[in-house]
Amino acid sequence: MSAKTGEGDPLFATAWVHVFEEDTEAGAVYRPEDADIPLSRRPRERIKIDPDGSARLLMPGPDDRYVEQPATWKQEGDVLVIRTREGSELQIGDRSPARLVAKKSSPRPPD
């Protein structure tokens, strides 16, 4: 899929919810929000990806309400890379209509 396209692509049809119980060494597992996701005491991270190249990471805040982190995405080879303004990155290498597997990286401190 080329960047900034994807009409009808399931990637853009839903918010993706982090199902930490399924995480593996390969990465963090995200499922569509309408999937059968177990209840959790802690709020679950969410990702929303739009076909125009924008994305939003919804992270639990100190009072459990979501804090939105604006981001952008682009296709880099076989990997979909989501970058926040703060420099955090999610690399989605494995995806299907039912599951995303993402590796996270944090911004590097200045030298």
C-alpha cells in the first residue's frame, strides 16, 4: 500500500486497541476496537490511523482519561511507521484486518 491512500483498507476503519495480554517478543499487539478484548483495570492505549498520513495515539493520562498525541505515518518498505511530534515511533511490520504488531521506540535524548 502506498502512503496517503487506502480507501476501504481495514487499517483506517477502526481504532486499534493495545491488547497487552497478547504482546510477544515480536511486539505489542493491537486489535480493532470491536474485537473481543478482555476487560482491564488500566485503560488501554489506542491508535487511530487516517488515510491522509495523520495518526493519533490515545494514551491514558494521570486521571485515566485519554490524552491524544498527534502523529504522522508513512510506509517505509514493508513497515508502516507512526511518529509522534515528541519523536516516539511505532513500527508496524505485521498487520492483518484482525491484528497489528508494533515495535515501540522512544525518542533519543540529545547528545
